[in-house]
Amino acid sequence: MERTDFDHSKTPIFSFLQEYIKKDIIPFFVPGHKHGRGLKEFTDFLGKTVLNIDIPSLPETDNLANPIGIIREAQELMADAFGAEHAYFLVNGTSEGVQAMIRSAVKPGEEIIIPRNAHKSTIGGLILSGAVPVYVYPEIDPELGITTVVSSSTIKQAFKQNPFAKAVFVINPTYYGMVSDLKTIVRTAHRKGAVVLVDEAHGAHMGFHDDFPLTGMEVGADMSAASLHKTGGSMTQSSVLLLRGNRIPEENVKQTLNLTRTTSPSYVLMASLDVARKQLALYGDELLEKTLELARYAREEINKIEGIYAFDHSLVGKYGIYDLDETKLSIYTGRLGISGFTLERELMTRFGIGLELAELNTVLALITIGDTKESVDRLIEALKIIASEREIQDPKKISELPEMPDLIVSPREAYYGTKKTVPLEKAVGEISGEMLMAYPPGIPIVCPGERITQDILDYVKILKEQHAMLQGTADPYANYIRVLGHDS
């Protein structure tokens, strides 16, 4: 019988740790710093309490691999708060959850419909699972020069062309806060006998206030992975995997997670999940109301600055966009005549303001439950100063994004295939054996198994000129790339 007596004022893991440090246990177990005494410089800086609760799985502390005590109780509370039937704590970020979703839902050789602008962790999930991607392409806003979302009609067409696809993967929301018509996508997929997996890395907060887009659990998706550390208040690296329904067996998910997850999870991270859930469940509506007020205030003030545009609801209904998360303060820089990378650097070096993301024509500032009017006002004033120093230009209504490359072999085949290393500028026509991306956002420009085009190289050249942080290649400077083939 389903439980209905959840008390969200409880924090099973956090409360246990509060009592644990009172006992003054003498540890003859790991970790070797022994409550911080073996790492004095770090303990002096961070404080004894954190090191005191950095403990292993003990009989009293439960075990993440097979929880039957405080972790199980904390996970049940988490599931209830998010409207799921099961919740699994993740201490390796939402990347761990994304890969577990794919490996739980799709067997080697089976097809999964997946947006080509998905995070790099999805490509890792494809390699680990052996699933075959059916890439679907997001709409492009040519004025802003960004990808938006994959429309529900695109998903319907993908199922017509690939009727045996076992799953569809959806991003909800994107980095920029844009969402697809998720409810229609779920209905389409379930009618086709496929499961729906939702990457909600940037949407952990959305189910706790009515003014946000609907979440995967709210519209009947089978699984979702949510980064509480991004927008829900928990510590970096702590996330949650959510499951509902019986299309994906619960025991499969647990076993899949245990294949790759650590056997030494951080109780500090799990306790932060515990408290973040309590806060959202009890006070989320109030906290997020204040967050939305700040985001709306910031957007209104920024859009008064000549030459700057903060994305707003006028985008809804265009380029597949069904709704918008207002706390993603996305700002277009094209009319200032500077790149997003330049604006990001100026805000940091001149004003001590850090941003979540920079791209060629855009930057992203996250407004969360941790922000204040003072912090938002500092951003607004800094933008005013920077804009006043620039000559306003007419925006170029041409997308700078390269066309999505053709998939020649599966990511798994490419990953395990024989490779050679070639200079990047000589790689046109080759099949990539590795990923190449700017991080953030961590969306691959080219994936393993895709053919490298001149458009891709031209785009990478621009990114390098703007000092973007490139990742994915064995060469840390991305001057060389591994491609399929033998050295001559």
C-alpha cells in the first residue's frame, strides 16, 4: 500500500549526522583523515564539523547501494516531494542519472530518439549502453543564433520514421530555460510503446511553484534526473534520479546504478540533498515566489538598457518553444558588438560577477533561491556601465551555428574503433572518434561516429578566438582530434 504519511520536516540523514558528531566516536575506519585530524590545513580552513561528518557507510549510516535505513527514508521523502514513486540519491551529479536512465531503458542495438543538443553525458550513456541514437534536431532562432528546443511535431515525425524506437530523451528545460510541449511528447511516446526519459538538470525547482513549466513527473514521464545542486539548494555534485510507473522495472534501475556508482558516497552531499528537499517541500512556493520576483525585476531592468536583450515570454510559440523558465536570465549581446565570452570576462574581471554560461552571442545568469536584490542590482548596474561604453549595432540575423553533422557509425562503435590522431584543420571528411565541445554548456559540436565538416572547424576556430573552454578531445588544446582509421 502506498504511503501517504510523509513528514517533510524530517531530515533522516542530516539529523543522524547531527547526533553522530555528539558521540565523539574514535574512528578506526576510513576515510584516513580521521575526522580531519589527518588533514589539518584543510580542516582549519573548512571547519571541523564538515570533516567530522565525512564518514563511510556503517551499519548505523545505511548503504546507498542497498538502502534499508536512513537513506531509504530520505529517498522516500524525496520521491514524494517530486511526485515520483522512487527516488535515488546521486553523488556524481546528474550525469550519473542521465546515463543510468539510458542504460535502464534501452538495450544494446535498440534505438533511442535523442536531441542532438543534449549534454555530453547522454553520449556517454549511448557508449555505455550500446543504444543506437536517432538524433532529432532542435529548432534554431536565427536572430539570437542559438538552438532552442525539439518540437513535439519533430518527435512525432521521428517515431513515424523509427517505429521501433524504445525510448525518447527530452531536455526540460534547456540551459536557456526553454521547454518543449512535454505533455504531448509523453503521450506520443507512450502510444508508441516507448518510455520517456527527461534531463531536468536545470529544472529541479520547477515543480514547487505554479508559474514554472511542468516537470517530467507531473506529465507522466517514466524517469527524470534533476540537479538539486543547480537550482534546488543542495551542494555541488548532488542530484536525484526519479522513477514512476512500471514501464521501467525498479530493480533494473537499482542494479544499473550500482554497476558504476561509488561504494563510498559522501554523507555530506546526501545530507545536503536531505535538507534541500525539506526546504523545497515546506517552503518552496514562498522561496520561489521571491526568486521569480527577482528574475522578473532583473529582466525588466535589463531590457531597459539600450543594446541588451534578456530573453522573455515573447519567444514562446516560436521555434518550438512551448514555455519558459523565467529564472534563466539569458542575455543577447549581439547589438553591443561583443561576444558573450567578452561580456563574461568583463563582468568577472571588472565587477567580480560570475556567470553560468557564455556563448558567442549570449550569456546566462541564473537567478535562484540564493539570490538577493543586492546581488541582482550589482549585475544590472554592471551591464549598464558596459553597455554605455559600446556603440550599439544592428544585430546580424544569421545563425553562427554549424549544421548538425551526419552520423556514420554509432557512438559505441566509434568509441571502441581503431583511431588515429590528425591535426584538427585537416580533419574534414573524417569520422570523429571523440567528442569536441565548449564547456559550459557541454553540448558536443561533434560526437563520436559523426563526420567532421568544414562548418564545424570554422565554428571551433571562432570559439578558440574567443578563448572558449574546449573539452572532449585527448589533446587538451583541441589542436588535434582522434578520428577513425589507422596511422599510415
